[in-house]
Amino acid sequence: MNALHQYLLDSARAAHHGEPAPPLPGTHDLATLRAALTHHRETRHRHHRETRHRDTHHRDTHHYEPRRPAAGLRRRLRNWFGRP
């Protein structure tokens, strides 16, 4: 069963019970990705703040952090959804 089949079953069930129809499949995908990316960034920075004082070798070790960690994700999403 794919997302369309599940949507059709949920729509029929909602109509039968007199409830509003569920959102179309894919409606909240970008918002979910943004929320997941934001959560990842916040937990990564929080973890970094919590552990940097405990690391004795932190100043001596070079940590590579890319300038735009989500650039590859943004490019793949643009290609996937066909936006320029």
C-alpha cells in the first residue's frame, strides 16, 4: 500500500464518519524536513556547547565544520521538486 492508497482509505473513512478529510500526501513534507533540520542544528550546537568545556584537547584539535551543512540537502530537494 502506498501513500495514495492510504489517503484514499482515510478520506473514505473520514467521509463515512463525517470528519474533515486528511491533508493530501506530501503537504507537510517540507515543513517536516525544516523542523528536523532545525532540531538537528539545535541539538548539535547544544551538544557542542556542553562538551567543549570538558574537552582538554579541544583547542589543539581542528574540527572541520562546513559553512552550509544543509547546502547538499537544499540542492537535492530543489532537484527532487523541480524548482530552480
